[in-house]
Amino acid sequence: MLQTLFHLPLSWLWTLWAIGSCVGLAWLTHREGFTAAARACLPVIVTLGLILGFIVPALCDRDGLAIRGYGVMLLLGLLSGVGMAMYRARRMGQDPEMIQSLAFWLVLAGIVGARCFYVIEYWHEYQRPTLLETVKAIADFTKGGLVVFGSAIGAGLALLAFVRTYRLPGLALADLVAPSMMIGLAFGRVGCFLNGCCFGGQCDLSWAVRFPPASPPHIVQAREGKISLFGLVLDADRPGQAVIKRVEPNSPSDQAGLTPGQHVTKVVVNDQPYSVATIDEALFAIEQAHHKGDQIAIYTAERSFPAAWTVAVPPDKSLPLHPVQLYAAADALLLCLLLLAYYPYRRRDGEVFALMITIHPISRFLQEVIRIDEAGVFGTGLSISQNLSILMLAAAIGLWIYLRGQPRGSVWPATCPP
């Protein structure tokens, strides 16, 4: 897991903006003179400067702008998927710029759909005291919080709209982009692993992984009382409050005077206060003190002074878990290769896409068996992803039946020329 790859200091961003603006404007002016094209760059430069001046600082922490592993993997997935589709479109005599336009539609709609689906499913995690804080929490998807099926719904609607707008062969286009969708998903699942989300259940396999403190698996296991934070276990049966359930003897929490039954109201880590109203907020705040030398102070309603100590040893890592994110990444990569291999042998437009939505929901259903981050819904005992997998498989069956009634042949070449 590596949620943050590195930080870019704000001064570096200003330097990059200044150098990039000067070099770009000088190149255009040298090539064409100070024409309308060069003058048109000035508003863009000013806009980027305003973003750096007023928006980016709000996203920075004390070390600068955090470059998240999840966001980088999403970007790599986007670039690889679009690049693959453009390359294959060019080899089949199609305009690669069509793929660029389609990519904009799919990416925008896919991210919005994936985020909306996740926020609706986990709405309690995004509720904040003010509307502005809630909107900021919803908009910050670089730390994770995207659902593949939400992305599929959004991207599917965008594909239909794009095909209808530009009067393109929809099934042929779906066949073309299907492998790209899977390579993008493979990178996205690696991003999930770096972020720690979409995690699996406990196991004792040799390749099991243990996630660090402050990661989603660690927080969940602490919430369930499977692990303690500095000897402190909160009561999971009272999620609307942060009540201490157990304090391990001779632990930092015990030595600082915390006892069962106390209500945590505030946590201060290195002079950074965290208001606490729920068990999740308390766990998140306490887990921030996982670097050696951090100062932590826990305030409770029953005491007028905090329980404070210096963190000499960070909390233990999570219990061993299935690296299900990497299973999913490997599954998506193999499916991408299968779709590429099957493409020259398709008999009708739509078969490659139909193969994708046949195999993917089956593998996703099986992955959910070892994932523990989604509870059963609708009284089925199945997670929401498993329910949607069944619906997607049903749609795949319907598409295969429809395709069998269509004449053989494709509007685009059956094989890519060398």
C-alpha cells in the first residue's frame, strides 16, 4: 500500500507553471509570431495561475500537493486504454481522433457514475457538518471511492449518446474499446491496492498482505475490535458514538488513564485537532498518530484533561488479508488479452463486448466472495456488486441471443493489418 507517492511543494508548481508558460508562449511566438493562436494561450495561462493561487493551496498539506497512488494509476489506466484504442483504430483505417473524443465522453461519465454510485452506497462516510465540506469530500476521489459498476453504467450511457450523436456503428465501436476498458480496470485495481480500498478477507496464505495504520482495512479491523490502537478498543455496537469498550493492560492508553465507558470527544495529533462525534471519526483521528514521535492527546467527556502520550511505537499492521485488488488486476489483464485474441475471430459486431460482459461479472461475483468491504443488500445475502453481476450476466445472455439473429460480418475489418 502506498497512498501518497510523493509531494510537490507549491513553490515547485509555481516554477513549473512559470517555465511552462514562458516556453510554450515563446515557442508559439517564434513559430507563428504573436498571432491569435499565441494570444489565445494567455487566458489559459492566467486561468492556470488562478487555480494555483486559489484552489491548489486548499488541496495541499504541510508537505505540498500530495500525488496519490490511486490517482496516478487511474491516469495510467486512462492513457493506456485510450492509447491502445487509438492504435487499433488507426490499424483498422478508422480516425484515431474519434477515439479521443469518445474517451472524453467515457472518462467524464465513467468517473461521475463511479463516484455517484460509491457516494450513494457509502453516504454516511461523506456527510459533513457543512454543505461545502460535504461537497469537498465527495469531489476528492483521488484517495479512492469509485465503483466499477457505477463507471460501467455512466460510460455505457455516454457510449450510447456518442454513437447516437455521431451516427457511428455502436456494436463495432463497443468491440473496439472493450479491451481498453479492461486494461484501464487493471491499472485501476492496482490503484485500489496502493490505496488500501476494496480489500479482501483474512487469510493465512504466504502471499497475504498486512496494511499499515490509517488504511481502510486497518480502520475496519480496529472498528470491529480485531486489533487495538495503542491498546484502545472502541465499542462497535455504538457506531453513533465513540465509546471506549476495552483498554488493554499496560498499554499506552491504560497508562494515560483511559478506561472503558468513557466517551471520546476530541483527538489532537501534533497540535492538529480532530473533532469526534462517531466511532469512525475517532478511529480515523487516532490512526493519524502512527509515525514515530507523534504526540497524541485524547479528550473524553468524563475527564477535564486529556490522556496524552508520545507515540514511541506505531500500532501494529492489519491482520493478514487476501490481496484481492491484485487478483482483480490480474483478472482484468487476462480478460484484456483474451478479448484482443478473440477480436479477429468475431463473427458479428458486438461479440467481443458480449464476451467481456459475460466473463467479467462471473469473475467479479467470485471476487466478492473473498472481499469483505461490502455487506449484503436487498435481503439476498449478496453484495450490491454481486447483484449487479447477475444483472450484467443476464444482459450478456440477452445480447448473445440478439446477436445470433443478426447476419454475419462486421462494418470494420475482421483482422488488423500489419
